[in-house]
Amino acid sequence: RRNHTGTHLLHHALRQVLGEHVKQAGSLVSDERLRFDFSHYAAVTADEIRRIEEIANAETLANAPARVFETTKDEAESLGAIAFFGDKYGDVVRVLEVGSSIELCGGTHVRAAGDIGTIRIISESSIGSNLRRIEATTGENTVRLMQREAAQVAEVARLVGASSDDVVAGVQRRVDEVKALQDELKALRSRLATGRAAELAGSARDGVVVARVDGISPGDLRELALAVRHDDDLFRLQPRRHEGDLRPVGWRDDRDAVVAERTARVRAIVKERLHHVFEGVEAINPVGIAAVGTRRKADPVDRVHPAPIGCRQRIDQRLPCR
């Protein structure tokens, strides 16, 4: 009964906030919650939900009696009663009047609006073109919901070292601290990559760097490769081991035809060389990832170890890998 009468107060509040175009398009009433479908052309904003709750709960606090009576259809319409779903009615209709809400309804209801308790909207969503759905709780279910939310706020406040009243500011402080630490870590990794890049660039032969780099994340590997890239006329190849796989990654400068020709040759060698160790090796593009493959399960991972050396030799000899 609480939830049934609550749908009528919510319907009234929705029309007050969103406009008189709002019409009920379906409902569900259970012991735990109520669901109300209605016509509307946009999502209901957080501010509108707050105002709807305020209007509906003002009615429950006023505790007006719920008056059910029968009258003629013409008399009901003259009183401003709203008919749901566009149903056809006989000459005599049943009317529910509770506070400011007056609608045709044949169901059972509470004796007074105050019996509904606090109405709390818990969700709002779209269910179709120009159709919205809200779900809400009333009475004891609202009390339990509010207690659960208060406990969650208290726990969050404890975790961030703030009071419940200051929990939002406390969370924001933690978010700012994490962002600052992430920026600091990124800067440190960048400086580390720059130092390793100089070492790798110094080992280049014939404008080519071939190196095995282990124990590095994909993001850090990219930073390292980009740092090496700043050296002119280099094609970079850094094989990496990541969760049991080895994924060679290369970047190149394509500012002239010589570098472009060398890039094509190196990519072909890399793909051919690693084909014997990995399944599904692909040369994706000349600027980003040069080759990606999954290690063959039947082969030991140690077969990957000489891959950079073999590629280096084939590049020097200008021969395809075998």
C-alpha cells in the first residue's frame, strides 16, 4: 500500500517538476520498492530528482488523509482527476485523493500520506524513445537504504582520514595526492628511459639499434623507444617479455627514403626471424608496433633469447633471416 500510494505522489511531483506532458506509462509495486514508467523527452537531472523528492515528501509530511470515493466520470474530470494509460471508463469511476494528488485508481492504499514514510528515488533511466523509468523506496526500506549509505560514507571517511561531514573534501585530497604521485613517477620513468636510451643509441651499428630489454612494462618500453627515437637515423627494435610472451616493438624516422628502405628491410627480417619462435607474427605498421606474436607453447622460451642477435647478424649481412 505504501508503494502504491507513493506512485501517485511521485506522479504528481513529476508533473510539477517536469511538466504536464508527463503521463504514467506503466508501474510495478512490490514490498521492497516501486517502479514508475512515464513519458518524458530527456533524462531527469540530479537537481530535478531532488525537487521531485522534496515535493513528494512534503505531501507525506503533511499527512493528508487518503480519500477514496466513487463518482461520475464527468465529475471526476471536473475535479482534475487524471486517468492512467488512456483506459476506457464507465459512467462511475473510483477516485483517489491524497494531498495535492487526485487520480482515478481502483487499487488499495494507505489511510494517510504519512503512512508512506520517506520516499527516496534510487534510480532513473531510459526504457525507450521518450520513455523514462524511476525506481524508489518508501517507509522502512528507505530507512534501511539511508542507514546503509551512512555506513558506507563513514567507512570512506575512515579510509581517507576525514570526518563524515568532510568526506568529499577528504576524497578529493587523496585523488590530488595520487595524481601528484603518478606525475612524479612518470617523470622519474622518463628520466630513467632517457638514461637507458643514450646507452642503446650508443650501441647502434649502421643506424640500427637491436637490443633485448626485459623486466619493463609496455608503457615504459614505449617511453624508452621514444627516447631512443630522438637520435637521428636510427631504427629502433626493443624485444620485450610480457607475461610469458615476447613482443618486439620498433619505431622509425621516415624523414628520407634511405631510412624508409632500411625500415622495410629490418621489419621483414624481424618478422621472418621471429616466425620460428612465435605464432601469428604480424608487421603492423612502420611507425608503431613492428611485430607482435605469441610464443609457441611447444618451444621453450629460451629460444627467444638469441632472436635479437640473429636479427642483428642478418641485418648486417643484408640477408633474410632463416
